[in-house]
Amino acid sequence: MSILKLTPSCKDYIWGGRRLIEEFGKDFSGDVLAETWEISCHKDGLSTISNGDYAGKTLLNYIQEKGTQCLGTNASPFEYFPILVKLIDAKDYLSIQVHPDDSYALEHEHQYGKTEMWYVVDAKEGAFLYYGFSKSVSKEELKERIQNNTLLEVLNKVPVKKGDTFFIEPGTIHAIGKDILIAEIQQNSNVTYRVYDYGRVDANGNGRELHIDKAVDVINRKQYVESQKSDSHLANCKYFTVDKMILDGTYTEKVTNDSFVGLLFVEGNGSILDSDTNLDFKKGDSFFIPANEETYTIKGTGVALKITLPSPC
Ligand code: ZN
């Protein structure tokens, strides 16, 4: 087998910072780097392989050449590569937004919807994000609050610290706050309905496009109630399973024919190896290991997020 080291697609959205360049070693010449699409086969930002026989090709090329068996049997319900893994450096507030579910997105956008999860890689003192409503609102109240700039008053404001995780079901209104660095694992989709953007305008005085009617259609307007987690995974839904690996020494695991393994290192450094590959890793690096029956070993210290596909129910 071969372990593939990935080079991300870089996005310079206005709210981004420089931490992904300066602390995570991302190679980007622009002023700000908001997002790196680390494990991505989405046309809006493909990740590229940086080692071995496929160096320089995209991960999508690799999968097309190898065939879908490299994704594992659990990928069978999906028409295309099902997930997208990003690092996000929010130096400023992201817009208040919502994502539709599959049925709404397929009907209105001809794309899948978006379920996503966040792992807080780092956050400054006092950082917070918005996640759901602090009280239930009617459709009329929601529209009125968007119009008269009082939406924030009814959002559930959550302080965050390193290591926190959030699972964002479609329909959940949300926004990442400033001074937060997040790893995001999501469905392979780029459908976002922007509800409110703090009245921000660019140098020409233009605000970013809002999608209020569609957002109001899909937003879950009920008060957010915390639910108890029932298993040991960081996240587990029909699209992805995410596990946190705390590394200190040597860790060996067998990959299965059920699913490929995606790895995103969020802390530490060391090496990752198998029978014919031996690669260094540092925080911010991502890898794709095709589905097979072989073992791989990680030596070093740090924290990694391991992403696999769950068995279809
Ligand atoms: Zn989102």
C-alpha cells in the first residue's frame, strides 16, 4: 500500500488570518489564508498528492485511476467522494449561516446538503461561536430579526476552548467566531446559505450575497437543547466517523477493506509508515490511506483526527 501525503487547496477569504501559514507551515503567498481544503475531491478546491508515484496528481485523479475500491465498501452508497476535511483560521467572525439537508439541496442546488463537525484546534481566551437558537423563534420573528439586525440576540452563544467539538446538523444556524482555529469534517458539498454578515462591506462598498429566503426555509427555529453523546467517537453519522487519536510513542493499526483512512494531524510531529512508505508529519499535515488489509504505524507525539466511512445502515 501507499500512504498519500496531501497538499491542500488554499482559500483567502476576507475573514482569514496568517496562522495556517506561520504556525502550520502552509505554502501560500497571499496575505491571509482562511481555509485549507486538506482532504478534498470537490471541484472548488482539489487536494493534491505530494509523495510517491502519484506526486502532483489530485486525490480525485488517484481515485479515478485506482477505482472506487480504494475508498472501501462503505463508500458504496455515495455517488462520489463523500467527505471534505478543512482547516479554518477565523481571525474575524464568519457570517451567520446554515446548510440545507440532502433533499432540499438536491432539489434546489443539484448538490448534496451539508452535515459538518468542528474540532477546535485552538482558540484565544474569550473566543465564542454561535450554534442554534437560545430560544425558539417563529418564521416571522426570524425574518424580522434578520431585517432589523437583531438576530444575534436570539442565537446560542457558546464559549470555546481547544479540544471542544460540535456536530452541526443541516438546518442548524451557526457561525465560527473570531480567533478560533478549527478542523472541519463535512459532507463533500459547498452549499451555504448566508443569513447575516454583520453589515460588512468590501472596499467598493458591496456586501456579500445573502440567501435569506432559502435560509429561512431550512433553518431549525427551535431552541437548541444539548443532547447526550452516546458513543466514544468524536462524531459519527451516516457520512463520516471521526475519532481522536492521542499519540505518544508508537501506534499501529490495520486498515480494512471497509473504508479508507483520512488523517489530519492537529498537534505534534513524528512519522507515519507502512511497508513501502515512510513520511514525516507535523501539525496541520493530512494523509489518505486507501482501503486494504494492511497495517500502518505512527511514531511520535501529538493529536490526530482519524476520519473513516461508517458501514451503511
Ligand atoms: Zn457551516
